[in-house]
Amino acid sequence: MSAIELDPGVVGPVPATRKWRGVPGLRGTGVAGHLSALVLAIAGFVAVFGNMLAPHDPDLTNLSYAFVGPQPGHPLGFDSQGRDLFSRILAGARSSLLGPTAVVVLAMLVGTFLAVATAWKGGRFDRWVSAGLDVLFAFPAIVLAIIVSVIVQPSLLSATIALSIAYTPYIARVLRSAALRERARDYIAALEVQGLRAWIICVRHLGRNLVPLIVAQGAVLFGYAMVDLAAISFLGLGVRPPQADWGVMVSTGQSGVLQGYPLESLSAGVCIIAVVIAVNILGERLTERANSVSR
Amino acid sequence: MADEPLLDVVALRKEFGAHVAVDDVSFQIAEGGSLAIVGESGSGKTTIAKMITGLLTPTSGTIRACGHDRSKPAKGAAERRRRGGEVQIVFQDPYSSLDPRQSGAAAIEEVLALHRGGTSAARASRVAELGSLVGLDDRQLHALPRALSGGQRQRVAIARALAAAPRLLILDESVAALDVSIQAQVLNLLADVRAETGVSYLLISHDLAVVRQITDDVIVMRNGQVVERGATRDVLDAPQHEYTQLLRSSVPAPGWTPTRRA
Amino acid sequence: MSDALLELRQVTVRLPISGEQRTVLHDVSFHIRPGEALGLVGESGSGKSMTARAVARLLPPGADSTGTVYFAGNDVAALKGAAMRSFRAEVAMVFQDPRAHINPVRTIGDFMTEALRTNHDVSRSDAAKRAVSLLAEVGIADGQRRLEQYPHELSGGLLQRVMIASALLTEPKLLLADEPTTALDVTTQSDVMAILDELRRERGMSLLFITHDLELAGAVCDRTAVMYAGQLVEERTSSALHDDPLHPYTAGLVGARPRIDGDVVRLAAIPGRPRSAFEAPAGCAFSDRCVHVVDECRASRPSLEPLDGGSVRCHRAVELRGTLQEGVAHG
């Protein structure tokens, strides 16, 4: 019995609060949540249409323009190879955001499956799988990326696979606790007694009640993936130059920083930070909302 | 076949490691009958309910329901479904017995689709029928559980259990978590349902007054064993076993004073 | 009411729910004399637990309350510092679920003696001695061993007895018990209530006993008050309340319980469901569920009026007097 032992409510119109409560889907995330969603929407838009939006060819080099500062028509100036920075930022959005998205999708799919399966079956299956995941959990993402890139040629794909493997245990662990809690509820037992098949119960009922948490964790994971991928690219084990990618640009901009032309690293860095912060805030708000949902 | 009891439990036993939760329990319920299993915590009554519904497997002993043996886990989905159509259960906690993302109507419909198939129009009308049987209107049926009170949720749970058209309904402390005035409504409802559908009840409860209201027969359990059995009226009016006498004398009533045991 | 130990005058409490301030207690007034036991009975939303919290100054954050709570003549809301600590020693509270109110990683001994050692400067060994003697009074013989155990090693009934013992350590004048036996088996309940009753009488302690069980309140308390939708609707001596209720809701509660000693074909169920103060209709809060309702009931909210040695909040109380007993046919 909670401290406030009130009846959960009447069916029918309860006087609603007058203030606007937000965009459907983002209710409860507050102003910060909405702003973050907006930033991400812009980033997503640019990721899809970046190449078309870019005013100039992002790969066109012209050494006579190397390190030239902002000009009319070139708001960020040029990089060490004379390429228009603004266009490169816009074009780079795609690979910078594509990678983390792929990591999140893969890790969430595998992680959710393992979480629900271990929570449902329990026993030896649970113990063995959890032990295996714990071993994997011990490897930092970067170390795994290095290992994978030794086996396969370093590329965005290899980095993506490495990160997905690194993140799966984290997701599996978080979702497993939630799945266990849900599994213990009477409605799952009622469905078992009805004779509903186990996998149908897991997908249609258990899984669906985990969706808010899955979405929230996915958002949080995106931020981590972005930073880790950028770091991997920075180390030369992911996306490689001359491809436009924010992580790569932070790396190749180092020479510019040393010579007093920091705009390449700075602008790419700011973009990464902005997206990561937005994703973290949104993820946090969504997680809070998922945990406080009334039952 | 007419002579065989609806539920026949013989020498049921359940061990959890070294702890014996249910020890050599036998009882029967005839078609259309109603039996209560009364006991306090640790008596084993809920464990028995779980074994009958298949959520737990007996260590030894047999359970037969509707002429089929169910002492061992069901082999395959078809058998599980068939068993679900014979014995159903309503749990105690109204806040945990419904899928929070499913309206009552959807939950009932899912059960109907599982057991009876048919067209979706036929199912929809059956949902409405079951809703009115348990006293829920259309708006309440289509609302999510979070908009419903405890009593309303239990009504949905009862309707969902009845959707499978079971011959035996197990009520595992199903009214214990309800307010007194709501409990009265649900007890009346259960009496009506039994009169209208002929379903049999197995009531698991610690509340002797509720037991008297709903059931014809009772067995009293303590620490996994049956200590007394008989017609509810007789056992409550003239308890023979000292534990039953203790239970009976512990119930608050006008003029009653609590007494220390030790 | 100068001889009352505890007095509530028109206490109204609003809580933030779904972003708005909603009334959960309305115009609650009653008193308890030294050594007297008052039962507070109600269903969900009645406000009975909130009343206890208002007395103990344990309202949830964001709560907004008007009206006054007087303890031994002092306004409880105005107490600070040493006076507040002394108030806490004189008013003890026992809750429904003992496990939720005790730190699982500290021993029973730590839990029981902490307040004594920190607030009252009692030495560790003295505090332990007092704890052991109180455990004996609640029927726990091997107190010394129990002091070294952890909460999870004790059963619910045992732990609740520990909570009662611990509440009595500071020799309180008033004990607030919020559904102390609801989570216990019925035989354990009888045991624990007997202990509570005995200790209360021995010490001349006052008791505010909150429960949903009208019969249980009647067995242990001199007077019983019934709450509905955040208001007090009837208050009388316990036997009179049960046998000859003045308020239709009280009669409804009595009639809704199944009988253990007789057969009732159909229970006299009150239609509808219990409400919180903010969900109740205008006028009398019970008007939409009452079988004796007339137009006046829907139009204006009745006030608590004295009648037959108690008080009742009903427009038709005088008219219905004597007709609401069980067995007398009504609606």
C-alpha cells in the first residue's frame, strides 16, 4: 500500500490540466526533451538529405584554398585540402549518424531477444547465457574494435559490428531485470494457464510492455555509440579519410589546430557533442517516463 | 462418466528442496460443486492451486480434471489449450492480473480467439455478453487497466477467465484485496455467475466469512496438511480440530475480544 | 476541548495529483482523550491513512493543509527543534507493512535503539536492556538474540511485534496504528491486537487505530469513527455504531460483510465504488450511492452534528434514526 492510498481513477473525463502537454510521443519529456528531439530531427534530416543540401562538392580539393577562413558562400571556410568545410559537415552527417543507428538496432535486437529468453526460461539457460554475456561485458568497446579490425579490414562496418557486440551485454542485462519483473506478474501466469504459446506471450505481452524501456535505452545507447564510433574513426580503425565523417574530421583537423586553423576539428566536434547531448537528454527523459508509467 | 468428479486430487505432494509445502492432500469437487481451501500463510493452499493449473509440477500424487489427467506438464500447445478450457484461475492482486497495455475487451477477445476461433463479429458480441455478465459497461471494457479501479479490474479478470468457458474456476484470494463494499458486489457477482453458467468453484482463502458465503464444502489446511474437512456450514459452526477452532475464534465480530496465544 | 490529548479541528489537506492540488481530507474534526482508543474505519480514498499522517506531520511533499492539529494543547504545525523531538517521542506510529519501514541492512537492535541513543542520550547498554524488556512484553522471549538478527530473518507477525515494541520504547502518550495487522494471518492478528490492547491499557496510552475492518476496530476501541471520501461521517461508541448505525454508509459497511455465523443469500452491496474527496459529487459525498437519498442531499453538503452521544454527517440522520440496523428492511 503506497502512502497515498487513492483509487486509481474513474473511467471517463477527469478534469485535464489546461496547459499544453507536448507533442504526442514526447509527452512527459519536458522542454529539454522536446528541444533535444528537435536537434535530433534536424540532424536526421541532414543525414538523409545532406549530400543534396551541400552548397559545394564536399570532396572537391583545391590546395590553393587550404585553410582559408570563412567567406561569403563558405560559412566555415576550408580544410587542409581546400575542401568546403560546411559541405563536408553536412555530408558527414550521414556516416556519423548511420553507424550509431546500425549499432543500436543490432544491439537492441540481439540484446532484447537474449533478455526475454533468459527471463522466460530461467534455470541453466539463464545462468550460462548470463555468464557468457558477463565475459563479453568485460571488454571495453574500443578493445573489441581493435580485435575485430585485426581480423577484418578496418571500416565503418567492422567498427559497427564490434560496437554491437560490445553493447549487447549491457542491453541484455538492463532489459533482463525488467523482463523478470514483468514475468512475475499475474497476467503472464494467467496467459500461461489459458494455454497461450510461450513465444506469443513473450512477444505480444512481455515484449510489448518492455517497449517504452527499449526505446529509452536505445536513445541512451545511441549517444555512447556515436562517441565510441567517432573515437574509433579518430584512431583510424573505422571510417577512413578522405570520406567526410565528423569523427574523421576531428582527427584530420589536428594539423589545422596546430597551425592555428581549428575550424575543422571544432565544427565537427561541436556537431558530435550537440547530437550526443541531445540524445542523452532525450534518452534520460524517456527512461524516466518509462519507469514512472502508471499501471 | 457422470460419476467421475470434476476435480479429483489424490495424495498430492510438493517439495521444494527439503521443505514440504504440500503433504498427502486429497479432495474432490463434484460437477457444479464449490470447495474452499482455507489456511493461513505457509499452509500450502496457493501451491495446490498452482499445481492444478499447471504452473507448478507435483512431486507426487495425481490430479484429474474433467476426466483427463494433469499431474504432469502438458505435452504441446494443443493439450495446454485444452487444459486452459477446463480449469481457469483468477488471482488476488487486481493490479497485476491484467496486461497494462491491453484493454479488457482485447484481453477477453484474445482468449476467445485462442479457444473458440470463430468470426471477429461473433467474438465481439461474446465479449459484450461476458462484459454484461460481470457488470462492466462498454466504456469500462474498452478502457486500459490503469483507468479502472481494483474491483473493476477483478471483474475483467473474471470475464477473461470465463471466456475460456471453463468447468472449474479457481479463485485464489480473488476478493481479498478489495474494499469491503466492492467485495460484497463481487461476491454477489460470483454467486450469479455460478447460477447462470453452472461453473464450479475452488476458492482459496484465509477469510472464513467469504468462504461461508460462496462455498458448500471446505478443507482446512495447516503446514501442508489437511486437518479438517466437511460441509462449510458444519465446519464453521462446530469445528472439530483445534486449529480450526483457533481460526474460528480469531475472527473479529461484535463482542469478540482478541486473545493472546502464548 | 481542554482535556483532550489529541484534537483535530477542521483539518483539510490537499495533495498534488497529476499536476493539480486535489482535496483528500475535508473538514476532519475529532478528539482523543488520554487513555482512550479511537478506531478510524474507512475504505480506499476515505482519507484514514492521510489523517494519521497529518497528525504525525508526515504528509507527503507538496501537501497543503489548513485547520489545526493540537497535541497536549500545542499546535503541532508550530513545533520546532527540541519541542519537535519531544513530540516525536510522545507520538509513535506503527505502519501496515513492517518490512517497508525498517532498514533491511541494519540489525533489529540498531533499529530499536537508534532513537533512544541519538535523541535521548541513553547509553547503548541501557537502550539494549530496555529493548529486550519491551520485546518480552510483546511476547518475544529471546530478546537478546533477536536484537542481533536482521529483519529478513523474522516472520511478518514477529516483525510487526518488534515494530510495536520499538514504538513503545520512548513511552509515547499516543500511538498511531495504520492497519497494523492487515498484512498478517488472522490468528497472528488476534495475537498482535491482544498485545496492543493490553499494553495500551497498562500504560494508559491513547490509540488511534486505523483499519478497514469495522469489527476489529470495535473490538479494541472505545469509540469508532467512520470516514468516507475524506470526511468523518459518523463517530460513536463502538457497540452503538455497529448495532445501531446513524449514517447510511456505516449501515452499508455493516451489511456488506458476509456472515461467518449465519447464511446470507445475497449481500446488501452498496452500489458504485468508494471515492476520494476530490471525486465525490457536490452536496453530500455519499449521495450518489445512498439508498436513502433525497434532493436535499445532492444540493448541500451536510455538516457534522451531534446525535445520540456521538456525531453524524447526514441530512436525514434524525429521520432515519433506528431504521438502519441490520435486519431492518431498507431499499
